[in-house]
Amino acid sequence: MLSGRRQMLDLARVELTEGLPGSTGEPMVRYSHNLVTWGLGVDSTIQAEKMRWMGPIRYDVGIVLAILAAKRRTATLRLDDRTITDDFTLFLVQNSQTGGSLLPLAPGASMDDGQMDIGILKKMARRDVLKAFGMLKSEGRHVYHPRVDYHRFRTLSIETEQPTAINIDGENIGSTPLRMEVLEHAVRIMRPA
């Protein structure tokens, strides 16, 4: 710690409904330091939790099963002053460049720039989702897929007709509607020099 470097860390204040869809949860607030996911990514982690006996490969199996299910997801997404209502595959909000297993989920993200990054996978055919997943595994190149949009924001909301699951920092803990605000330089951390 004496030779370490101080760094500021942004957090996201996330308001959502407690529990996965179908529960009668109350409104709650959580703080995210790394990622918030909606759509296919959450479906795959819910599936993977049922296959813990498989070890780490369960996440790849979970994503393939979620892709094959081809679930339809309609949402209204607000990013700062932009509003988009459409069918989507996935929203992946990141504060850092990598997620679980050091996957390069948001290659342009910075933990202390006062913004979060979001990858928006528009509605895709199964083959396009598989291609984007392969591009993700290949050094985060999914951001170049023609059906992927990449933005930075300070405020975000997700609204859906029916509650849909939300994952915060690896935990499937809530459901839509969701509101998020970036808290710039909310925490000071120490890191190796």
C-alpha cells in the first residue's frame, strides 16, 4: 500500500425492483463498480447457475442455450437525452474494460472518466449473435459488429412491458424498471504501482 498508487473509481447508483421477474419485490438501490447486464447475458447466467457442476464452461454452454432460445426482448432505453424503443438482444453496461474471466466486454471503458460504457446488441438472428460472441472472445471485437452500438453515458433507464431480469456485478438480483446514474469519482482505491 505504501508504494501503491491512488485512483478514483466511478460507481453507478442503480434503482431497480428487488428479485427476479415473478417476485413481488420492493424498489431497491444497489451500487455497481463494474457491470450491469440486461437481456441475453442475464438469461445465460441464470441458465449457467443451473449447471454449476460443469465448472467454468457452464457460462459458454449457458450463452449457447440462451442464443438457441431466441427470446424476444422489447425495451425502451434512455441514455442521457436519447430514447430508443426497439427489440434488443442485450445491454451490457461496463465501468471497466473486462468482465468475468477477463472477457474484453468494453474495450474503451475507463473506471474514472465520469461515464459508463454500454454495448447495445440490437435484435439479431442466432447466427449473428454467435458471430458477435465469437468476436467478443477475440479481443473485444464485438463492438465492430454492424448490429452493435457502443455509447458512453451519465444516466440510463430501461423500461419493459413485463419485468425482465437484471444482473449487477455478477449477481442476478433484480428486475426492470431500472434507473442508473454515474457517480463520478465516488470511491478512492489503492492499486499496485
